[in-house]
Amino acid sequence: MPETSSNLLTVRNLKIEATSYPPGEPPKRITIVDGVSFDLQKGRVLGLIGESGAGKSTIGLSALAYGRGGAEITGGEVILNGTNILALGKGGIRKVRGARVCYVAQSAAAAFNPAHRLGDQVIEASVKHGLMTKEEARKRALYLFRVLGLPNPETFGDRFPHQVSGGQLQRAMTAMALCPNPELIVFDEPTTALDVTTQIDVLAAIKHAIEETDTAALYITHDLAVVAQISDDIMVLRHGRTVEYGSVKQIIEAPTQDYTRALVNVRQTARQEAPDQSKPLLKVDNVSAQYSNGFKVLHGVSLHLCKGQTLAIVGESGSGKSTLARVVTGLLPPSEGGITFDGKPLTPALKNRPREDLRRIQLIYQMADTAMNPRQTVRDIIGRPLAFYDGLRGAAKTARVKELLDQIEMGNGFIDRYPAELSGGQKQRVAIARALAARPELILCDEPTSALDPLVAEGILKLLMKLQEEQQLSYVFITHDIAIVRAIADSVAVMHRGRLVRFGPKSQALSPPFDDYTDLLLKSVPEMEIGWLERVLNTRRMESAGN
Amino acid sequence: MSNSTETESLPGQRFRERFPLLALVIERMLLSVLLLFAVSVLIFGGVEALPGDFASTYLGQSATPQAVANIRAELGLDRPLVTRYFEWLGGAVQGDFGTSWASRNSVSEQVGNRLGNSLFLAGFAAVIAVPLAVGLGMLSVHFRDRLPDKIINVISLAAISLPEFFIGYLLILYFAVNFGVATFPATVFEGMGLIERIKAIALPTATLVLVVLAHMMRMTRAAILSVMSSAYMETAELKGLSAWRAIVKHAAPNALAPIINVVALNLAYLVVGVVVVEVVFVYPGMGQYMVDAVTVRDMPVVQACGLIFAAVYIFLNMLADILAIVANPRLRHPR
Amino acid sequence: MRLRDISITAWIGMIGIALALICAVFAPLIAPYGETEVVGGVWQEADAQFFFGLDNLGRDILSRLIYGARTTLFVALAATVISFSLGILLSFIAAVSGGVIDTVFSRFNDLMMSIPTLIFALVVLAVLPQHLVVLILVMAILDSTRVYRLGRAVALDVAVMEFVEAARLRGEGTTWIIFREILPNTLSPLLAEFGLRFAFSILFLSTLSFLGLGIQPPTADWGGMVKENKDGIIFGISAALVPGSAIAALAVCVNLVVDWLLKRTSSLKGGRGDA
């Protein structure tokens, strides 16, 4: 693209490197970003999208000439309104940061100083850079609090960071970035740490504020559906390089690269649900549970799952969906109610449960990283359940481990590797093999794909479905992702604040009429469709006007 | 199944919700009192439970059964343990620690004088060591991973490896014996002027400062570094604030609590360091008193000194915790 | 791990420790004179025959230093090994069991730690008979409180990891969880802590001996040698500083190795995946 004078920000051939310290090896230079170029005009939003490790945050921070955690910008140019900010000295770059370019971090909770009031932190940069007086800055902060829809804008600034909610903090951070009237704001995954129902409000607030103040923005996220709502252009990144760069319309509707196409098309197929059966494999009957401090986390939950089927449990963080899995495993015995497995009541507490019952119910974790002992090889990890439950030793055990590696579509060459030598997807596959080694009937899957990149996640889901068909496995699949539910579930349970708000076959559970919460949840999940956010907001406005 | 976890109606709970800061401080104080009580049981009861008969030790070679029985009766060792414990504790609370077996004098009188001397020495050392350590810690952070930091690191590493008595004798040899600029032994007596007194304790103070300085400095450095690496310091940098403002306005308020904690912990360490230093410099303080008593197995003195040292230690630790609680903005400004 | 990855300071530390160990093991072969042999005048000056001079009774300081390495290292090492085994075992049991066991162990440990170590040792040694085994046990038990605190923190860090939960869900017993799941993942910080405790034991033993409560004469021991020769200081005789330097040098060496171990551990944890 030719360089035009109307460009606010021009990045040319950006190269960013860092030194990594692999255990037991000499330090290595690694390239985080290589040959990335883009342009951004005044008042426009560019979305940077990619998996973790794609280098998108690093690129965002380069607009402030900042390298996080030892990252160094070693090549290229970052031109802001005609000046290469990489060439500015320490003093020069300080005048850019917080005045002309501002940053909104993923975790506002950590990014705000716990010792100062929010209002003081919001106006600090504007006042210190001499852009406005304290009075003017306070007035502007109040205006921004209003624009961003914060509660009690007059007194909001008097609060300390720990006194407000996560969604409000994220909006306060946006206010902090907007306060000095910057030319450019870098949003670094500002809604990733939030629940979907909160995310939509923050997203709407950010979009509204950007439009109001006519600021340009770099919007960094891993969620294509989110970035489609807020950006004018999108750059798709992978391994620190540009995959595709174009307008939102082109990227969403006519992607040219396979990788982009895969991102856009992920999980748009739905599976036919199996019919309900009279004799369920797992039956949760009016179960309540509380922590040892007396805090009640589950309130009278009843649901069931039939053999060879998948029950998806959906909810936001704190809804009790993972707790329900812990209750089934016996890690947290129920305070009321009971669980029946294969027609027989299940011993409530783990330590009293017969080994045979432990074998029949297995759990797969969200983070395969922490779910496997880093000091054990794949052979030990998969082999231990074989030795423990079936008493397999030596050659018989090795043969069975190899068989299991085949089932999870990994070669025998992996048998002597440590988890650190595997990719994220391979680790999750090994975790699945460890569960399979116990010859289970029920596998509880606690968000097994949410920490993985979309394409890898798709592979894991396919593997799980293949195994289900081959071995008549039953899954309880915990997730916050409605698209996954549509793809794999037979029945669906929706949870909210420790209560079951909806349960039934997928076709019924995900069709109207909805209860209020399910309605809100389904409407809050961003869809891969330009204009989705406006549509939802308009519907909301009409509904509230109608009331 | 019962479900009676409703605790909101309890008055303690309500108090805690309204004044969380005060509640935590009071809780911490009560814990210290409890701890001190437990320590007294340990020092008195534990000592009694251990093998070894005081009466025969007391008499040494000349122990005939009759003499042992007489001595036991005289020292009150023939009465039940629990009775003796509560008498001892009752006395201790009122400042009466009984009579020394060795000198037959009141323990309290001796302790009174010597405690003052020890606290003076430790306090004087603290006044010098604390600002020095915090200052050096900040310097070290400022020059992080550069030459001054590395030099400070190596020297402090060496310093924490030096035994107190080694530093003490080194100082004596050079400053008192070879150059004659300081006095040894560090004799102090009642009615001595303040200047004289400070002159007398110059070397023991220097020893204590050196002993505690390295520890305190290293911990200060670690505390500040952990604050400097937090996300809000990145925010400050990305706001384009000057390094000075970032440190004063954003790092300092958060580093205060950990630094206070470091200081209090090291003051507690000083209390113990004083024991060896007093023996080295023949300084008439609590430490020397206790070591002498241990050598001759003068139990009332040992128990009294043990309890007092423990009490000072517990008090300083409590102070550290309370200051950390008060310095925490989350507790100072509840939701 | 390759040899060239070891820093220079760590090398210095290891050589120093090795030197002390050689002295300790081969003392009778290396030492020019006997441990308690009087070979000349009181506090005789150092010369070609007596490298460090003679002590307060006319014994060769170099020989006593070499024999002293034996006592000092043995007692400090024995105390550290016992304190470490005790502390780690109890702390891991507490961390894995949780609940009442954890609370009882930890509260009792807090109680023990609320009395300064030296003061506690003084009180206990005032009562107990003077004996080498008693000394080692007192040092070990008092020191194990520190090991316990670190061990519990380290073990809890690992015990909350999901692979430990996975082992529990499999039905594994406490022994398996401690030795197969937790221990292999805590070796690095524990090794550093062992060094730290060893350095502390050397200093602590020397302090006790210096106060006259540790190793009893005429057995040579570095702290005791300082005590024996301390009166020479006022006459400008530096005999007491020789064993003092030995203690300091050994402690510095151990700390150098520990410092390197700790840095290595922390770079393993935080050095990667920041991109």
C-alpha cells in the first residue's frame, strides 16, 4: 500500500525479537514479529487477530514504542503522524505515551494501582502532560464516565479499583485512555477476561466512545466475531507474520487464505441429537453443594445423561458448572441430594469411593499443561492408569500405551516425550488418552478446548466425537461456548449463579420460548456477522422503549 | 442433613463487616496474646518435661539423696507442676520472676537494668541500620543488574555469611586494639552520660548494624522489585510518566507495606543478634545475663529471659503484621 | 545440565566446600600435628613451622582447624539432614492431607517459630545434658520449623496443580502423591533450601560453641576455637580470627552455590513464554 499523508499510523516491516531462556539450554534469540506492515487512518479501527503467540499484543505495544518482558523492536518503522517514534529518545517517547497514544490492558484489575482512587488515575496522564488543568480533566473524566455508561458517574472517580466490578474497571480503563484526547488507542483484548453478558456492554461502550471522540484504535483480540463488530479493517496474524489484511467485509465474507477461512468457518455444523432414553447412565438428583466456609455454590440441581450421549453444561464463570463436575467426581461431596451412576447410587466422597467407580468416570481438564506431571513422560502418564486399574506391566503396558497413542492419532514416537515437548493440542490429546486408558464409560470434559486455538480445538472436538462413536462413551461437556454446544450436544443444561435454569434435549433447550437468562446469554454471544452488535443493541432499545 | 450455616446474625460477624480493619487488628493482637501464653507454657512446661534433675545439677558432686530432697523442697520443686506454673506466670505478669538459684537475688531487679541496656543497644543499631538498608535497597533496585547492584549483591551475600562474633572481634582488633579509636569492653553503668554511653557502645552497634544490614537490604530490594514488576507500573510507564513520578506516586505507596514488614522482621532478628554481640563485648545486657545463666543452669533466670525475648519478638512480629494490614488499601477502604 | 552452565561464583563455592570436605575426611593424614597435642608456647606467632601459629594452650591452630572441619561439618550436616527430612516429611504430609492435620501441624510450627531459634536453643540446652547427640537433635528440631514452612509452601504450590488432583481422582494413595507427583516437582527449590539450611547450621553451631553450649573442649571445633582464643584479641593476637574466617569462608561458599541454584530455579520458572 502506498504511504499517504492522511495516515495517522504507518507501520513498516516491523521486526521484534526477544531472548528466551529454555531450561537447561543456553539462551536463544527468538523472533516474535517479522515483517509486519499496516496503515491506520484517523478515526478508524484496525483489528489485530490471531492465536496466542501470534505477536498481536507485541505489535500493539510497538505503537507506544514499548517492548514487554524483554521484547525489543529490532527493525522497521512505526510512524505516527509523520514521525518515526522508534527514533525518538526516552524523553521524546514519553511525550507520546499517555498523551498521543494510550493503552487499554486486558486485565484492568491489575493495571490500576490499588493505592489510588480511580478518578485520580484516570486524569493523571492528561494533567501531567500539561494537556489540561485538573478541573478540565475532571470534567472530561465525568463526561467519559457518562459516555461509557458507568454507574453514578459523579462519584465513580472517588472509588478505589477493588471497589468496582471487572466490567466497570475495564470501562474505567477505557476512560483513562480516552481522557487526554489521544490520536490513537491500543485496546489489548479488553473484553477477554469478562463474561459474555458483561462483554457485550463493554464492547458497546467502547464502540460508542470511539465514535463519539473520533479516535483511531488498534483492537487486539483472538475472537474474530468480536473484532468484526468494532473494526473497519482486520489483520490476521500467525506466528508473528501477516496472514491476511483487508476490510472487515472482505475478511469475514470472502477470505482468501485457508487459515482465515478456517477461523471464519469454525464450528458451523450442528450434530443431530440422539433421543432421550428411559434409563440414564448418570442421574443428578436435587444436588446442592457448598464450600467448607459455608458458601453455597449449587442449589438443587437435577439432570441426567444417557449412555453414548453428550450433555453440554453452559454457563458463565461462577455459574457452578465446574462445581457440578467436581461434585460428580467426589472432590466436593454434595450437601444435599444424590448422584446415581449406572442405576446405583454413587458414594458422595472421593476417598470412600470404590476404585472401580473411579475408573468408570474420568475427567479431562481445561489446561492440559497443569493436568499432567511435567516430570513424567507420555509413557508414564498414559501407563499409570493401566498399571493402577488393570495391573498391566512391562511389554503389555507399552503395547497398550502405543495402541492408545494410535487412537488419539499420535505416533509412537511421542512415547518418551515430556509434556513440555508437546504442543497444546498434543497435550490435550495425551490427556484424553490418559482418560481412555481407564476404559471409562463417562468422561467429564471441563472446557477442554477453550484454552486452545480454534483450529486445534476443532481437531480435539472431532477426536472426541470419533471416540464416542467407537466406544459408546458418554460425555458431560462443560463450556461457555454456544457454538460448541450446537456442534456436539445431545442435551443441554444452562446454569446461572449455582442454579439450573434450563435443561432438555438440544432442540428444545436452544429454541424459544426462552427464560430471561438463556435469552440474555444467547443474545450476548457475538456472531460472525457484520452489524450484529448494532442489531442486538437496537433490539434492546426497542424492548426497553416498549416497556 | 442440617444446613445451619447462617452466621450473619452473630454480633462478631456484623462488627467484622462494619470495621474490617479494626477487626483484623484486634484479631491479630488477640492471637499474639494467645501465642505468648502458649510460649510461656512451652518455656515452663517444656523445660520441666525434659530429662535432667535440677536439684542434683544444682548440688553438683555433693548430691546425697537427703540434700537433694532438701533442695527440692527449698526451691519448691516438690509441689505439683501446674501449681508452680501458675504461680510463675502470675508473678511474671506482675514483673516478678522469682529468685535466681545462683545468686539468690531477685531476677526482676537484674532484668530491669539489663533489659534497658539491651533495648538501648538494639534500638540504637536499628536507628542506623533501617534507613541505611532501605536506602541501599532502593539504590540496588535503581541500578538493577548493573555494576552497583552486582557489587551490593556480592558484598551482602558475604555479609550474611559472617557470624556475629567474627565481625565483632574483627572490629575490636582493628578499632579498639590496633588503632585505639574505640573502647573495649563496652562497659556501661548507671549515671553514665548519653555521649559516654554511645561512645561505649559504638563497636557493638556497628557489629549489629553490619549483621542486620545485609539481610534487610536484600529483602527490601526483593520487595521493591516485586512491586516494580507489577502491571500498574507498566501502566504508569505507558502513561508517559517520568521515572521519578512512577516510583514516588505509584511504586512507593504499594512498597511501603512490604518494606515495613521487612524492617519489623529484622528488628526481631536484632533482638536475637544482641545475645552474641553482648557476650563478645561483655556488655551488661539481657543476652549476656541469659548465656551466663544457661551455663550454670540457673533456671529462673533462663525462663525469665526466654519469656522476655520471646515477648519482644512476638510483639515486633505483631507490629509488622498490623502495619501491613493498615497499609493495605483494600482493607482501609472496604467495599 | 552441563558443566559450562555453572557460573564462576558457583565454582568457587563448590571448590571451597570440597576443600572443607577433604579436610574433614582425611584430617589425620593432612594435619601436621595432633588435635590436642601441645607443640609450643601459648599464642606463639605464625612461622614456617606453624602456619597459623599456636593457640591459647600452645596447640597448632592449622591442625586444630583441619580437625575442627571434621566436627563442624559433621554436626552441621547431620543436623541439616535430620532437620530437612523431618521438616519435609511433616510439611508434605500437612500439605497433602490438609484439614485438621495441616492445621494442627502448622499451628504448632507457628508456635515453635514464635520463639527466636537461639533463645529456644539456650532454654533447652540449659536443661538437657551436654552431649553431641542432644546438640544435633536440638539444632535439627529447631531448624526443621523453617524447613517445614518452606516445604509446606512449595508442596501446596504443587498440590493444587491439576495433575495432583488427577492422581487423587485416580484413587492414588498419599505415598504415591508425595513421592511420585509432588517431590519430583519441588527438587530444585528444596535443594537450594538445603544449602541455605546447611549454611545456617554451620553458623548456628559455631554460635552455640562460641557461647560455650555447643561442642565441648578439648574437641576442636571452629566456633569453640574462637571462644578459646578470644582473650588474645585484646593483646592484638588474631588467633581467634583464623577459625572465624574459616566459618565465614565456608558459609560464603555454601551461599554462593545456593544463590546460583536459586537463580537457576527462578529462570526456569519465569524465563520463558513471555512473548
